[in-house]
Amino acid sequence: MYTGASLEGAVKLNNNHCDIAINWSGGLHHAKKFEASGFCYVNDIVIAILELLKYHARVLYIDIDVHHGDGVQEAFYLTDRVMTVSFHKYGNFFFPGTGDMYEIGAESGRYYSVNVPLKEGIDDGSYFQVFKPVISSVMEFYQPTAIVLQCGADSLAGDRLGCFSLSTKGHGECVKFVKDLNVPTLVVGGGGYTLRNVARCWTYETSLLVDEQISNELPYTEYLEFFAPDFTLHPEVVTRQENANSKQYMEAIVKYVCDNLRMCQHSPSVQMNDIPPDAIEDDDKTKKEDDPDVRISQELEDKMIEPKNEFYDGDKDQDKEDMET
Ligand SMILES: [Zn+2]
């Protein structure tokens, strides 16, 4: 189900039926080709990116889950068609144990995997101090034509598994930053283990993505009691850990990442190829074609033209006679 939704989002983006597609049930970034991992069975992100690659020369993947986006990185480690950028907690055997900044990709994919390993307790200010310059440099050097953003909510303060100190507003600021890049984007969910905060976070981020202001006071629903005692969208952030990321450490990571980006070829191109068919039928497209009152589009008309050099069965068909004689 969640994979179908990510795939449909990619198809809609490919056909220009939307510029932002959201699937909060997706984002299962740990699943590998032959192995389930970290609560992830099918890697919907990889499947959606493969679909985007039918139409897009370069796809950028951004991951703000507290865990390293290892499954997606592994899938595209050897190619320059996808750049993966993951911000995550690294060290002390934190799951999945990969995502050191020296993992930069290999072969044609060298310099197209970017890792930003962080220490526990990072707050909004420090996070944005790396997020903004890294993503700005990536955009400058890579110039993607589509983006997939994984918004794992386990990077929020108070998560049962995570150890960062981001507020919903800080997390959302990253989403807003990506939205403002004005590139077709598939937004997916991911981790998040303190459920009330996951609901808060993705509700707020939906409002940002659709440009809608929503009240800090939560409306009455049967789940309201879960949001006690404040019943608000943005409760005060209670930090459990000191921020272990010094200013110098952050500056060093940003410098390392930006130096590497300078090594990669600017916006690599791709050979012309036949576009494989869409993995699933786009509803909007079918509807349009079926409506008899609507004049058919130029695109469809062009597709219906039969090239003169093609064989056909008809009055002028020469093949059959040849066969008989
Ligand atoms: Zn996670």
C-alpha cells in the first residue's frame, strides 16, 4: 500500500499533475534489495526514484530522519543519476551503523552520496546551520530536476528511539526550505516513535506544503487526550540531552561536504533513451482521455500518428501477397 502511494506520487510528478506529492505512510529508507531492515520491508523510496528517473535526468534524495538512509544510499551508490543526502545521528553503534561522512559513493557515483553525521542533542539552530549550506551547495552543483524528501519524525525532541532535540517548527523549517527550491518534490514520512509528536509534525508540515495557516490549538477529536497537557500543535520542547555538536564540529562537516561537492561534475547529463512505460496508470490521464466532450490533446494526437515506414495490414499491404507467392 505505502509503496503504491509513493509510486503514484512519482507518476503524478512525472506527468506534471502536481508539483508536490505527499505520502506520509512511505519513507521506509532502510529496506535493501534482498533484505528487510529496521522496520522496513519494501523500499518505496527506491521504487519511486526509479520511476522518476524515467523522466528526470537527476533526482536528489534528502533524508532528515534521525537514522542514516542506508537503503536508498546503497541502491544508488554507484550512479550519478541520484544524489543521496542524509542528515543523521552517527556513532556509539546507533542504528544502522553506517553514514560516516567518508561514505561518498563509488565508481560513477563517487561524490554523489553525501552524509552529514551528527551527534546527539542537536537543536533547531545547529541543525539549520548545516542543513541550509549543505542543501544550497547541493542545488548549486547538482541541479536536480526532481527531489524526494524523507521526513522521518524521529529526529524530533522526545522521540522514543531518537536523540535529537528538534522542535516541530525546526523540522518543518527544513521542509519549507526544500519546498521553496521550487523543484517537483515527493514528500514521504519515515520513522517517528512518539506518536503524538509524529502527528503534530506531519500535520504542521502538510500545512506548510499546501500554504495553509493552522491554529496552534488542536481541534476536538476522539484522540485529543493523547495531546495532554497542552493540547497544542507546538508544545514547549523538553530537551533530554546536551547538544554535543560544537560550532567547530558543524563548520568542519559543512566544509568537508562542500569541498567534496566541488569535485563532482556539475549537473551530469544522461543519454537519450526510450522512456519505459509508467509503472502504473495515472488516473488523471485516463480520465482526460475518456471524456468524449474534450478535444484530444496535441500530445495524444501526435502519439496516434502512424509512421510511414511502419508495416501495416490494409489495402496497401504488400507483405501478404509476397508471402503467398
Ligand atoms: Zn528513523
